[in-house]
Amino acid sequence: MKNAVSKATHPKFNQLRVSSAAVGLLVFATLCFHNTAQAGSREQAQRIHDRLTGTPASASTLDNMQTLIDQGDILEAAYLAMDNPAFYNVTLKNWVTPWTNEESDVFAPLNDYTATVIGIARDDVDFRQILSGNIIYTGDASLNLPAYAIDNNNHYQALEDAEINLASALVASTQTAITGLPAEATAGVMTTRAAAKSFFKDGTNRAMFRFTLINHLCTDLEGVKDTSRAPDRIRQDVSRSPGGDSRIFLNSCIGCHSGMDPLAQAFAYYEYSYDSQNDPDGQSGTLLYNTQGQVDAQTGSRVTAKHQINANNFPYGFVIQDDRWDNYWRAGLNKNLGWDQTLSGSGNGAKSMGQELANSQKFAQCQVKKVFENVCLRTPQDSNDRTQVTTMVSNFQSSGFQIKRVFADAANYCKGS
């Protein structure tokens, strides 16, 4: 009950509740217009603006959008709507924030993961960089915010608390310059502090891989389960006879681990370090990366200790010695994820593994699907919707993977006619 009260009184909750109410009215209005009089260009302009920002447009903005629509330049009208700060501070922030935590909590604070995706969207950066780029967005120095720190989120919390326009506040930089990670260790949002706190904290770093699949390929492990792949890279911590029954491993566990473990090995040198006694939630924790020459006391190599825990579960299992990854899913059932044939399907480290995922057809389809649902307020329903999604994927790719193009296409399609 305490959590319910705190969220209900939180200003972000009220903002989202108002936005949700506006969305509800929009859906009702859309239903009322369906199969009745056709919407004119001004009504279409209003719908595009509402769907992209959740806020009413000014009269002058509507005038300009209507003119563009009348001239047949509907995409430019959508881009004009996206100039509204609410597109960044509300629409994009609420779209991205659930990706940053295991609970998919839209109320999570602004952080370096969310800010970086928003900045990439604003600047029309190739969206595939979210899984491999040496890139991060911080608040402009002129805003007098607390300095970015590798052990807290104060910088972004202050940016959010001040309700500053993210469209103008965010500045691009490199993780190497801001966080000190070597360039080869940077992998887009996967190596932000927020992602590390959520997905590298404790465990075996498999969580980072699983939630990257969920958030950026739109599938959980069950969706890529394939028991035909070789189990030779499954680690020692996975029992081959769970509950004393080897059939469970052969018919279930192997389906996920045979593909996941050789890919998640890319995270072998990462750890989220925090004081578990005095800071159990890891609020003051730090992302660590073992560089060349660093040796973990427990493993005797660069590999962090968490990657060799519970070895007694199956002593004959695979022992990680480096960050070499291989994509066993390029064959078998999961070849239909559309892997890029110009890539080798193998490599070292999170950066190249992120490139493998982001260059798949599934990655592009997932981004389009998420935007379609966000803007059109529904999943694709029929053949027309599915054809539109296919077109949007093609446009996304041909635009150089600019995510705003996807938002513009979705708003155009769902504006009514």
C-alpha cells in the first residue's frame, strides 16, 4: 500500500496519469470518427501531434502542420510535432525507461541509459549504436548540475527534478571520456551505469543478455529455445540433472543455455561492484571492467569471479577463460532472426556481440513494433497493419536507422483519413 501511495503522489505519476487520460480520450474520439465523416487535414494534424506528444498543439503549430499535410508532406508535419519538448521529456522517456530495469518500471528515475537513447533519437544517430556505440549523453555543463559520477545517479536525477527540456539539455560524448571505460569495452546502453546496476548486479551477467533480448529483439529466452544446438559451452553452474531428472536439462534447460551461454560470454570481464552490507540495493555501486593485465584473484584470469560460481553443479561443464562469444543461433530454428551475413557470428567482447544483435532483422522489426504500439495504441491487428510494419522496417533501414522516422511513419499511418 505504501508503494501505491508514493507513486500516486509522485509528480511523474500525475504527469503520466494526465497523459494516459489524454490517450483515453484520443482513443474514444478515434472510435467515434470511425466509419463516419472523414478527418480533415487539421484533425489529422491534431491527431499526429497528440499521438507523438500527448499534449495539445498550439494554434500556430497546427496551422503549420495543416499546411504541410495539405501539401502532401505529412512526414514533415510529424517531425514538426516532434519538436515539442514533450516528445522527449514524456513520450521517449516513458518509452525507454522500462528497458532500464528488470521490473520494467516506467517510474524509474532518468538515468544515463534513458538519456542516451533519447539523445540518439534526437540526433538521428544510427539506432543500432544503442548496443555497441562508445556514446553517452549527459546534461549540458551550463545547467550547473552535479557532475556525472560513476557511483551515483545524482546528475540525471537533478536534470529530471529541474524539468529541463531534454531536447536542448542533452550533450553527446563518449563513455571513454565520461566513465573511463576503454573504447573496446563500450557497448552502448549495455555499458551504462544504469544497465550495469540492473543487469550486472549479482548473478552471472546472463540477465544483461536476457533483458537485451526482451527489450531490443522483443523476445524472451523461451522464444529462441532450440534444443538442437550443441551444449558444449554451457557453464558448470547449470545442473545437468535438475531435481535429479536429466530429462529436464535435455528437453528444457539446454534449449536456452546452449545459445545464451556462448553469447553472454561476451560479458566475462564486467562486474557491478557495491557494498552488499551497507548498500544492498547498489545505489552507490560502480561498473567495473577488467582490462588487459588485470587478474581476478578467484579465477586467475581477466574473467570476473561471478562467471565461475557454483562449479560443483556440474564440474565437467564449460569454464569461461575469456570473453570470446559465438552465435550458435545462426543455424537451427533461430536463423530466422535474420542475422547479418556480412558479420562473422563470432568475436570478443560486448561491443561486437552487440553489433551482432543490432544488425539482425529481428532488431529492426522489434524497434518498429514497439513504436507502432506506442503511437497507434495497439498491436498490429490485420494485414494492413502488418504490411505497414514491413514498410516501416524498410524505411527505418533505408533512413540509416533513424528512430524518429519510425515514429513519423507510425503517426502518419494512425492519423486517420
